[in-house]
Amino acid sequence: MKLMEAAGLLEVYGLVCAFMAEDAGCKAADVRLEPFDKNKPANADSLPVPLLVTVKFRGSVAAVEAALEAGEAMARSLTGVVQKHMIARPE
């Protein structure tokens, strides 16, 4: 991890959606990926897809913002977005 890199988190429904969102984000900006986090919540049966996956982007602030926007647009066209968040310069 480089110092002063931004971190972007995009939580989506399902593994296929996560792969599509990360692909869109990586094609939109010069970012690096970190491993997915996967979670099956207690209310999984009431969700569109019973698995929540967090896609994580790293890079410059502008690159992470662009990757999050592209990834979010792709995820919304598929199963949907739970939440997204960017931390500009975590320590």
C-alpha cells in the first residue's frame, strides 16, 4: 500500500455483480484492486441476491472516484448497490 492513496469501497449484491463492477472501475481509471469481502447477512433471503460483496479500489483520489462511479453505474444496471464510500487519504 502506498502512502496517501485513496480507498474506495463499493458494496453490491452478488459475486457476478462484483466482478462486473470491478471490471468497469478498472477500465475507467488507473486503480488497483484488493481482495473482495463477502458476507451473507441474517436477512439474506429478503435480498435480491443472498450475498453481499465489497469491491475495494486503491489509487489517487480522482482515479478512485472515477472507478467508484463506473462500478456503481454497472452494479445499478445489474443487481444493485448496497452502499459506497471513499476515504481520500487513510492512514
